[in-house]
Amino acid sequence: MAAGTSARAQTIIVDNTHDGFSIPSGTWSTFDATGQWLTDYRHKSTDDATPGTAEWRPQIPATGSYEVAVWYRSTGTSRPSDATYTVHHAGGSTNVVVNQQINGSTWFVLGTFTFNAGNSGSVTLTSAAEPGKIIVADAMSFRGAGEWRAMWAYSWGSGFLNATQTTNMINTLAANNYNVIIPEVRKAGDAYYNSAYEPQATNVASGYDALADMITKAHAANIEVHPWIVTYRIWSVLFPSPPSSHIFAQHPDWLMTDNTGAVLEGNNYYLDPGIPAVQDYVLSVAMDIIDNYDVDGFNLDYIRYQGAEWGYNPISEQRFFDEFGELPPTSSASPLWSAWGQWRRNQVTDLVRKIYVHIQATKPHVVLTGDGITWGNLNNFTGSDTYNYVFQDWPGWMQEGIVDALLPMNYKNDDTHAGQYRDWAQYAIEHKGDRHAYIGQGCYVNTVANTLTQILDVRAMGADGHCQYQYQSTNDGSSSDAAFFSSMKTQVYPAPASTPLMPWKETPTQGILAGTITDASLPNDPIYGNRIYQATIDLTGPETRSVLSDGTGFYAFLKLTPGQYSITVTKSGFEPVVVGSLTVTAGEVNMTDVALGEGPSGCQKDLLTGFEGYPTNTGADVMFRPPTYSGSTTSDLLSSPNEAEVTADISAFEGSNVSRVEWQWVDNDLQRWLRLTTSNVATLPNPTVDFDRPIRLRVRLDSGAVRICVGLRETSASGPIGSDGGTSGTIEWVGAANTVSGSPQGVLVNASPGEWQTLTFEPQIDPVLAMTGDSVLTSATGMGTLEHIAIASTGDAGPHTLYIDSIEQICVPGDYNGDNVADLADFEAYGDCMTGPDAGPVDPSCTAFDLDEDDDVDAEDFAQLQWRLGM
């Protein structure tokens, strides 16, 4: 069984190239064209005398509901409007008629049907359809719906304290069609696994790794394992004294304190969420489990304060004082009470965010869940004890996407608090955003019948699943455990089910940019160490956002549209730092750390686009319009080929994607050219550039020869590099000294098959020639847009194919201080940056002197610098 996929609902795709596809009757031809799924598709004329059939037969992993969707390539009216698909499912057969003239090259849903495990289900397509058409058989998708069926198991008593108990527990859950176990593997700074930080629990069999044993047995039974930790609880008076190396003994100064100075709450001690070192420690404990065990998920319990009277540790008090000028209030009548409450909520949320991002960066399939408080009546959430007493903002966690699912601990006796149970369940379901809500039941306070009623009710409300607390106390004592599980199986879980598919994890469309902001002077602050709290990180690119770094210096932007971004990091007392060329890829985490106060920030190159993160071979416009779009050169071009699309069909200069441009001129005349424009394109339109800085692009030309320059529009743009700079202003060519009947004669690019060539256009030193302007490149802001790339004929009509990658606005070579001029002020710093040949890497502040980009600063760079300075 694959790691991390023990019971997760799957999407099974059967393509016409797969074993599950067959042609029961008729002859279906194979064809290859843009818009198909995978490498080709099958088709057949509807006029054939004998109709044919195509069949897709999936291997279904578990009985359950599956959404069935079809993929076909549409070419308009040449397709039939009445293609009939027959879905053969557990309940019989259902015909679905599809108009193949529309909705092509996407997943078109036929419906949701129940399929039994195995390959007894199928979908068939008949060619008996509208005459005179070509019907297509390509791919079929079966997406498991799934339901979360979980049970918490605590570690204070028997359940998994030895191998026999673990076997019995897993067997019981498997026999009754559960698919998730949530074992308490850290209850109070102790461990039911091999921990690098905390001692083995005293009530578990000596040397027994309960978590490892449970994973092996649960995965064999198709059950997911989501270990549960009590987040801030660190020790109990019920335990013997901890070893001297334990964090409780090492750092009594980290304990949560109430407003009277007490540190003991009941029998337990807790770490204070407001201490940055505590957040680091808990993250380390969490990642120790996630990195070293094949877990399917991770569950945060007690991810909160113990009450409004808690949080008064002197370190937290000092942090609040530094921020607000007063110590935290102890009375709700204080004007700062609301700020003190929000400050504590922030500490909890900051840890959830940090754990989530680190999981995504290392094991993105692992599911993070948080246990939500649901105390009392729900009149409005911001007036609830959840929000104002224990300082949880779990709706905010789901909206930001820093948990994959919420487990509201909705422990209500259905005889006395039925309304509360349903109000909280409904609220969680309505506020889950694009995440999941698995409603918790307190079966220990309910009769078996009441627990069944609660589960059935939240299932009807639309919950993604449920979780019972707990394995050791299945009811209020009125029935046996055996009776509970028997009722669950016969009345709620009669057949096995997969856990729900999480589209944001299985087929992600968004990415994350995160990192840590530090102080380069290494102050070793007693609270923050070398991290910077409340630095502002401004994000620009496909999206514009702003966040503050937390107490550990950590920041994160989640749910980002893939593409190229820049961040600007500012903090009072430090020079701002701009970091560009940050690629955000769907389903991945870009970790970018930034140090403030590390010499001159200088210039950072900005990647306008590397074409990463965009769909390939779809014909979609990314940065460039098709060659014939511009009226300036339409008459110079044939109507076909006419492509400017993202592709991954060749080896990119960087990453995996490039832009492929295909065209043919009407004849061999040298006056022919094409204007590959960015004007108001849907994706990355009118990218802003700085007229003082060079523009660099990588091109690959496998045959023929062309001349290339760039057209810059003088729009007086004022936004960040790469942002939409508008379309108003005249255009100047950079890199062309003359024209042939209006065709700009730029840099000659000869074919170099399979090789990438670098073209750099420097407005400060290259020739500037008017297209619609005056041969002087200027604007009110010194900025404008990359309006087009001009490609001129060298006497060969073609057809031609040009690949483009890594379009960048780079720094002025030799410009150390970032003022866009290489002068004597920069020259003075050269000696401090010299490394000698092959002695890199180059210090980040010295990259301006690595003029030949060979990762050192040596005599070859010095020679180029002298030339630029006229020395």
C-alpha cells in the first residue's frame, strides 16, 4: 500500500490507452491532436453501417459513491450532439446523453453512482448517434466521494498500550467499516512512539512503539492513522518527576501562567502559546512524528488557551507590553481587553499555520486536522467561549486553508442539548470553505441510539464525515461496546467507504510562499533570538497581498495562484529588501527566507515569466497573443500556423514549461516581421519594466534564422515589475538600429538545434528606434511595458518555430548599490566582493559583480566592469 494513501478516496482514470479500455464491437480509429487526454484518442463515424461500442472498466478500490466524468476532444459541429453513454453501476444501468459539440477538453460529469469494489462496473459508449458525425472515445474518470468514519482513542487507559490491544482495536474498527483511527500519541509531554524530544509514556509496554505498530496493522486493514497530540500540555502531577533533560525541567519559564501567577491547571501544566520558543518546540515535536512515521494525518488537540485567565507568562506579558505600551489587562472592562484576546488568538493561529505549511513542504499528502471547541449555545461565533475564552478561531483556519479539516468536539447529550449539537454542526459545515468538516460526537455522554441519530443528522446536513469520542467509552454505560459497534455497522456503516477526496491535495491548483524573516546582525534577542516579529511582507504578482511575520519570524501566503511573484520586506529600523523571481507552483511550497540589515539590498532580478504553473498545449494565451493578432503585421503572415502557447514538449531553460511560437510569412521578403504582443492578453498582460534595466530572454531556434528586438511602450507605469502597466503610450524598439520597409532589424539569431541562446537588451546602451515614438525611450516614471517581441524575416518564409523561456528584467551589470547605474560608487565595493576564479558561491549582495554569471567574481568580471565604466 502506498504511503499516505491507505484509505483515501481516489480518482481512477481509464484512458483509451489503458488496460481498462476496450472496443467490444466495431472499428475505432486512433487519432492524435491538441485537447486530447494523454497521447491520443479513438473515434468512429456515426455513418458506419454497423454501430460500434467502446467500454471503460475501472478497478474500483472500495464500494462507494463515485462521480463519473468523461473527457473528449470537441471540434464543434463535426461531433454528434447525442452521444449516449451507459453507466453500469451497482444499482443497474443509466443512460446519459452528451452533446460532444461543446464542453470539450474538460471533465464533463455524467453523474454520481454507486460502484462495488472490483471491476464489475463500467461505462459504454455507442456510435449509434446523429448521422454524418465523428464520435470520440477518449478518457473516463471515476472520482470517489468517500466519508470520514473515525474514532479517537485516548492513551490514559487500555486501547493501544501493547501489541495485543492495538490488534484488537484495529480489528474492531475494520470489522465495523471505520476508515480512520486517531490515537493520542502525546498526552502530556510523553510519547507513545520513538520521540527525539520526549520520554516514553509510563503506562505503555516497555520499548513498545505503539504508533509504528498501529500504522502497520491499520494500513493492512485499509484504515488511516492520524496521530493526536495534546498541543501545549507538557506534564502532569500524576506522573513521576520528569528526566532532567525534559523541556518541563529545562524551561519552567515557558509554562502557561494565569493572572494570579499560578502555573498548575487541575493536574496539568501547559506551555504558553505566546512564547516564540514554545511555538518552535511544538513544531519540532509535530514534525518529528510526521517526518519519521508513515502517518496519513495529524490531529491537533487542545490547540487553544485554557481560559481567559491564562496566558500571563512574563515573556508573553513583555511581548504585549512592547506592542501596546501596557501590560495585558486582567479585566474584561479594560479598553485593551479585546486587543489582548486577539493577541492570544493570533498565537494559536500562528502555530496552526506554521505546522500546516511545514507539513505541506515535506509530506503534502498528510492531512492536518484541528479539534474545535463548541461550548455552550451558539448565538454568534465571535461572542462564543470558543472565540473569547479559549481563543480559537477555527472558522478562520478553514477559510485561510491552514487546516485540511476541522473536527468540532461537539460533545452534547442529545437528550438535553440536541439543539446545541445541531447548531454547532451546521455552523461548522456552513463555514468550512473549501475544506472539510468532520463532526465529533461525544458518544460517552449518549445512548447508542442518540449517537446514531446525531451521525445520521449531520450526514443529512452535508458533513464530510464524523468522529466519535472515544474508543474506550462508546456510550453512556447503558449498552455494551459490542452493542455499540453492532449498531454502527448495521445502521450507519453497513459497507466499507473511502475517506473523502481532498481536491486541494489530490489535484492542487494553488501554491504556498512562506519563509522566515531574520536579523542579519544576529542580535540573539532573549525573546526572538535572531527572528524579526511583525516585519511587513508585501506580495506582488498574479495576486497582491500583505502579511506580518509572527513571533518566530515566520510568514506564509497560502492559496496563491501559480506564477511569478516578488516580495518586499520592511521593518522599522531596517533597509527594505526586495526579492523577486519567486516561482509559486500548484501543490508546492516555496520557502524563501529573508535577512534584513545585510548590507545594501541592491538590485534583485525580476522574472517576468518562466511559464511555469500554466496548462500546457491548450492554446491558452500566456503573456503573448498569437502571431497574427497584431494588426501591424497580420498582412505579413499566413493564417496558419499561428500559435503562441505554453508547452512542456521540449527541455526548458529552467523548470519544465516554455512558450512555443509558430508562424509563416507570406513570402521571403525581408520586410516581413511579426509583432508578438502582450497587449491585454488574459494572462500576464502588458508586463511593467524599468527602462533603466536590461531585459533578458532565452530563445531556442532549431532551424532557420531571424532577427529579434523588443518593443517597449512608454506608459509611465508605476506598479511593480511584471504587473499590468497599461496600453497607453508610444512604442520604441530596443536592440534594432534600422528597419527594412518598417521591419526592425534586431539581433541576428541563427539556428542552434537543441540549444538555448541568451538575448539581452539594455535600454541604456543598445540602439533605440522609433516604432510609434521618437527614438528616445522615456516616460514620466522611467517605466513602461514590454509591449512586444519583434521577430523579423531574414529571407526565409518558413514555417518557423521559436521557443521562449525565462523572460527577466535583470540588474544593471556592475550596479552594486541598486541605483540602476554602474559607476565609481559601485567600483569601490568591487574589492570586497572578489572571490577569485571558481571560488564561489558569490555573496548575495555581490551578485552585481558576477557579470559573466559563473558564480564567482574574478578578473574576467573586472574586465567587463572596466569596459562599462569606460576605464
